[in-house]
Amino acid sequence: MTAPKARSVTTTVNGVRATRTVETRLLLCDFLRHELDLTGTRVGCEHGACGACTVLLDGLPVRSCLTLAVQADGHAITTVEGLAASDGTLHPLQAAFRETHALQCGYCTAGILMTLVAFLAEHPTPNEAEVRAALSGNLCRCTGYQHMVDAVLLAAPRLAGK
Amino acid sequence: METRYVGAPVTRNEDARLLTGRALFIDDVKLGNLLHAAVLRSPLAHARIRAIDTSAARARAGVVGIFTAADLGAMCKPGPVVVRPPPLDGVTFNARTQMPLVKDTVRHVGEPIALVVATSRYVAEDALDDIEVDYEALPVAADLEASARADAPRVHDDLADNVAAHVRQTIGDYAAAARNAARIIKRRFSYDHGCSSPIETRGVVAAWDAKADRLTVWDTTQAPVFLRNGLAGVFGFSERQVRVVAPFIGGGFGPKIMMFYPEEILIPWAAIKLGRPVKWIEDRAEHFVATTHERGQIHDAEVALAADGRILGVKDVFLHDTGAYDPYGLTVPINSQCTLLGPYVVPTYDSTFTAVFTHKPIVTPYRGAGRQHGVFVIERLLDIGARELGLDRAEIRRRNFIPPDAFPYDNKIIYQDFAPLRYDSGNYAPLLDKLLDAIGYEKFVRTEQPALRAQGRHVGIGVVCYVEGTGIGPYEGAKVQVQTSGRVSLATGVGTQGQGHYTSFAQLVADRLGVAVGDVDVVTGDTDQFYWGAGTFASRGAVVAGNAVDQAAGLVRAKILRVAAEHFECAEVDLVLGDGAVAIAGVPERTITLAALAGIANPMRGAVALGTEPGLEATSYFGPPSGATANGAHAMIVEVDPETMMIKILKYVVAHDCGTVINPLIVAGQIQGGVAQGIGNAFYEQLVFDDQAQLLNGTLADYLLPTALEVPRLEQVDTVTPSPLNPLGIKGVGEAGAIPVGALFAQALEDALELPRRGIELNEIPLSPNRLWELARGEG
């Protein structure tokens, strides 16, 4: 029974630098939720299947349940708390989710927003088939996805026109 | 009354919090001095525990407590029977309920054996590996049919066999009716296990405040009030000493209403024992075996048909797999028994079920709650009957519909709420017409399908109908209060798992009081905010709580008018409410805000008239005499790749009637989500157990929930037949999307592959590409 190893981790999360000493085995999702108190990132399966815990690492979506906190050392993380403007104005994708009723229980929503924000950055004018393919790595048990697809198709031109 | 909001697609009050990550879910509860729990679970389905050695675990740094059944003392006793058996003659019901921790005999994989409490979840899980349990493996009852036989390994030693319950309900004389039949169609139908798989698993956090003598429990429960009452009973507290909070919950779908899950006792107990708050969050691997399942049934059913396709009677004998225990009584098989009757006139019925204990996780209601199975049986029987009689499948359904002038329609058996199964209202034929029109049924069958088949494509269509018993009692309540800020608060006892209660209930209040929906703050699922209620289940929130909300808001409206009339010294009829204020009609300068009126209604000094109740506040309760019967029909055009048996849904239409709609956006979402779960249930999801009742696919990489690629875009059409059983005319909609999808898939896939021409039928659910391939080759 050896004591778990600890290491210092410095990340920039939603533009704020944070340094913590953590066990090397600590998952990034637990680091964000329990060390930094950014509980908007949700944990659904802890084996990379549901996508609820998706965050952006240097702008690219990663499963924070399959990423160790130490792997984020020196990197920039964006979580759902970083999407809305500082005055509280919702990100266009968040606003579109509200308009189209694209969430019900809201538990999978953060991971889906982060996945789609990255998707829209690369595909500013997607069609429905492309949106569905992008969504297919995230599970939602409430909505049947249709309103989410509508939300993305609504938000894309608004984002592109910004 | 002006209904500005009811019926409008209002966006949701709760969304801003959910979208920005600010909503409080169970694992977000953070308390000082918090400890973390993990549960050791049995790897075997049936075993005797010879010994448990926790010494190594106790020695691990960070471990604060380890508890087995022996440590629980008197607390270690079987849980309650949540739903008693129906009051029918000749009912057998053997209640055997789960323990908080296994004392000596394990009865399913995942049953809890020990609780570890430590300074972090990581340490608690390390300590699980340190615990040594000496098991004596025992023979296993895994297969439903085999478990029902007299020589099967017994799940409960004190019973003579594995029969948990035996219930027969009849209408008229089926045998006599069958003698007059032109055709009798008899088949075996089976429906296998699945699980609800909310993206948030279960969790419990408990804090004991010794100085205040109060226990606070956060729990992902769908029934916070009954959990509070139950915990007070278990721990010998007054109900006032226990607060249960159901925070935002990441999907419920039924299994989150079971009580008590072992952890619901263990975590509060540990918090009291250790004098520190304790959190337990179920992980996904646990969820697959520690949260309840549904669906295992085998039906031997027959329908007696007249030559014109009219149903003369139905006989059904079925087995229901209840798992290792039966704390939820017979809700699921009774729903199957009742829902089989569907929207049809069934003059005679002879239905008998046997609920069977097996060494599998407990079965309790999951969205649909047994209704799927009944719909599957009757719809398949009608499909086969239509084929044998040379009738169109839509036509045989139409010929059997209960006519619109026959409501209220008494089926002469009793339902899950023990009230007579009486359909309050309905008008089925127009809805079917709308559905057929929307899917383009005639054109598809007559021209499109033959043309596509000529091109070698395998396309099929399905059309199925169903009723959904919703909105059962006993009751719910609501308290509405105008605050001195002018905002309105609304508290109700039901919890919320994504149904949009923060909005639909607010719409009702907003219309009554003339305020904006966003000015109504809804509190659900906190027993300190609202004391009474039953819970969120059986598609009853909008029906039962909704009407209570509307009544309470109506009482507050009356009080507002009374106080304002006194204030203005005018008649109440001269007053108008709107924009958060009351004005004398036609005299806009004589206006007072609701905020100011709330202040007047609660004076700090002075005298009030005898009998005055303070504040602009009212509480009301609503309990319907029986459930409201919603109905619907689904149609689908599907294409199958005959090489891979992968499917593509080309068109999917839902026609439904849920009475008055409060918010069409929310209703659409409920239906879309229900259909998505139905599609999973029909074609992708199956809990696979081996002969030792080991679950073989307990991960989300192996148990396949539908993704955005499997769930098609739906079209929805509706009719509105208000329920006469509640003032708002609402019927529930929570389960409508999910119920008929299995039957729809079986019919449409048979059609696409032209299986009946080869004498092959699809009489089981779930299907999958693999299973469809086997069945289509005649390897049933």
C-alpha cells in the first residue's frame, strides 16, 4: 500500500490560472469539479462513452473522465462556465438551446455544448447530417436530439455573422 | 380568464441555470467536513456469505468507517412494500424486499455487502479492494421460464417456489366467445430486460446536525415526500426533523422512485453515526446492477376474431420477471394486463400473470412501466389477424376502436391505482386518420413501396395504436404566494427530472395572476418548502400537480381582488389584473402593484378583521377520481439493409391526444424523448445475462443507447380531447412516446423484409441487427 503520488498542476481554466497539488491519478473532471468547484461539467459514465464531461483542452474537445488532471498541466481548459459573456449574456449556442427546447434534465447539456462549440468553430455552416454526426459521440436520454439539431442549425448563422 | 401563456410555446425558466452550469445536481452538493462513501457489491448472483474480513481496509489511511450488516443492528431489516397488491379476489402476493446490506444470502449481482466511508471517493474505492469476502456459490435462477418451474433454484428459501405473485382478471366469458370465433390467433411473445440509463446516476448526500436535531438528505429521488416520511420512520424521528431535497435530477424515468434503495438508508445512517456529512454517488458500473431494471415478460396470448376482424375476446397468460425482490408490488404486470386492451372494444378477456423471482436485479417501473408489453401483444395479434383475414392493418384497428359516444368506457377490470380501468374520454378514429394522412399510408402501400421493392429495396411501414393511462392519484398540492418583491413563489411536492415543471407550472400561475412566466419562481422537491405529495411518476405531474397549482393560483387571484377592492373601495368586478398590478378598469391611474398589495395583506401593526389570513397566499390540493386516458398512434417507414440488417428510418410520425396542452414545446420534447427511448428499447438496448445471471454488457460501450444517428426527425400531429376528470382537461404525456415503439418496429421490419411470406414473424423485443438476421433466416 504505497501512498499515491502527488504533483503540482497549473492550468488556465476559462482564462483564470489555477495551481493545485493533486494526486497523479486524479481525473480532470474531478479536478475541475471538486478542486476548482466548476461543477458545471457533469460526469455520466466515467468510461468515455456518454460525453457529458466533455471540455475543451486548448480548444479541442476531450473527455475529462478519460483525461488526468496532470495531463492538463500547462494547457488551457474551457468549461461550460466559460461560454456565456461576463455580463451573463448567453453564448449564441446556449441561447439557441433555450429557444428550441434542446435540453430537458440538462445533465448532458454541458458536454454537448462544448462538443458543438468546437464543431461549429470548424464547420460554421453545417447541414443536418453533419450536425447529427457531430452529436453522435454524446448521449442524451431525454430529448431524442431533434431540438438540439434545430438549435445548432439556428445558432450557426448567428455565430458566423458575429 | 385570459390565457396568454397556457398553450403557448414558452421557453423554460430553468434553462439559463442549466445551460450555464449553475444548477445544483446531487454531486454538486458541497459541505464542510464531507466524507465519501463507496459500496462493496456482490460479484455473484446467488451465494451465501461465509465470512467478511475488513481488517486490511480498516488499516488503510483515509478510511473513516467500514460497515457490514452486523454493524447496522436493528436497522438491517427488509425495506417496505412501496405499492401494495391490488384488492382482488384470489391474488397471491409474496412480499420479499431488499435489505440495506446483505446479512447472509446474496440474491443478485450488485447487491450491497459493505459500506466504506473515507476522506475521498478514491480512497473509499481503494478500500473496497481490501475487503475479503468468502462466498459459497449457490445455484442460480436466471432464465424467467426456468425460474418459474417447481424444480428451479429458489430465490427465497422460505417460499415453496419462485412465485412472487399470481393475479387473474377477467371480463365476460372468453371461452364462450372463442367458440364463436372465425379465427383464433395464438402466439408466444417475449419482451426482454432493458434499463432506463439516465445520464445522471443515483446519489445520496446526508448531513446530521446534532445541535439542531435535524437530518438533511439530498437524494436523486422522484418521491421526496415519501422518502422523508420513510426516513423519519426508520430513524425514529418526527417528520419535522427530516428534510429531503430532490435537487435538479439528471433524468429519472421511473427507477429513481424506488424506495428504499439500500444507499438511501445507509448514507443517512452513516452520517448520523459518524457525525459528519456523507456523500455517495453511484458510478455507471454500479448503475447497471444497483438501479432497478424493467421489461422481462413472456406472454402466451390469443385473440378470438370474427370474420370481419372484430375482436371477440383475448386470452393471455404471462410470466413477469420481478428480479430478486418485489418492493414495488405489481404495478408493472398490472399495467401490462390493463394496457393490452388498448383503444379497442374487447368484450371478453381472460388475463393471468405470474410474477417470478429470479436472481436478477429488482424490476420496478421504467417509462411505460409494463404498458409496452401489453401494447406489443395486442398490436401483434391484430397484425397477424389482419393478415390471416385479408384485412388492411389500419382497417382492423379502426373496426375495433371504442366509438366516441361510448365514453366514459368501463373495461370492467381494475388498474394500477386500484380504481376501475375506466377510460375518461377519447376519439380514436380521427387521430388515426391524421396519422395515416401524415405518413402518406395509402400512397406508400399502393405505389411507393411496390416501386421501391421493384428496385430491390427493402422498405416497410408500420402503424400501431395505444392508450396511455396517465395522471393517477392520489393527489398533489401547491402553495402560491405573492412576495413583497412582486415576484410570485410556487412550491409543490413533486420533484422534477427535466419535465419543465419550473415553466409549465409557472405558466398556469402567470395566467391566473397576470404576471410574466419569468416572474414565477418554482420550487419542487424540497420537503421544507412543501410538506405533502406523492411524487413524479405515471405521467401525472402536469395532470395532478398542475391542477393543484391552477387552483391555488385561482385562490390567490381571488384574494388579490378582495384586498385590492378594499384598498380602492370599489367592487371586485371593476378590477383588472395584468403586468403584475391591479387596476380599476378604465382608470389606469388607479393602479396598485401586486408587490404593494402583498405588503398591505401582511400589516406589521394594527388590527385585522376576524378570520383574516395574512399574505397573498393559498395552498390547494387536487386528487382526480381516477386516471386520465391519453391515446396515440405511431407510424414509421423503415428501410433495412438485408446484408447487415442495419436500419434507416425514412419517416416517423406520432399522432397523440393528451387533452389540454400547457406548453407545446415541452410536450413535443416529451414525445421526442419517449420515442428515442422506445427506439433504443426496440432495436438497440438489451441487458444480456448469462445462465449465472451475470450481466454481460454493463457498460455504455456495450449497452447501446441511441445516438443522434439512430433517432430520426419526428413529425407530430395531434387532436385535443380534454379529460373531464380535471378542470384543466389535461392528460399526461410522459410515456406516450415510448409505449408503442416495439410493436411498431416488429410490424414495419416484418413488412420491409416481407417475412410473413416466408412464415416468419417478429414476436420478440428487443430486436437488434444480429437478432433480426437470425430471425430472418428462420433461426428463431
